[in-house]
Amino acid sequence: MTEKRLNEKSLELITRMIRNTQQNIEEGNYNQSIVWDASILAVSLIYVVLDIMTTSPPCSALS
């Protein structure tokens, strides 16, 4: 019996979270996510470029 209640509460929580996400997207509150995604991408690319520049043989004197 308690397992059934737990499953019902879990399903209710998941449904509520999906509904809240849909409302946030409709309201345009997804801009913050785009900013974070772009920031992470930019930092990752900078890291890769710097790693290549400092570990490749022609530029290894820089490190």
C-alpha cells in the first residue's frame, strides 16, 4: 500500500515539474539557460585552444 502511495506521489511530482517547465518556456524564462550554455561552450573552447597551444611541439617553449 505504501509503495503505491509513493509511486503516486512520485508521478505527481514529475507531472508538476513538467508543467512548471512548460510554463517557464511559454513565459520566455529559458534565456538564463541559453546564457549558461553559451558561457560553458566559450570557456571549454578557450580551454582547448590554450591546451593545444601550450602542449604542441612548436609552442611548448611557452609553458
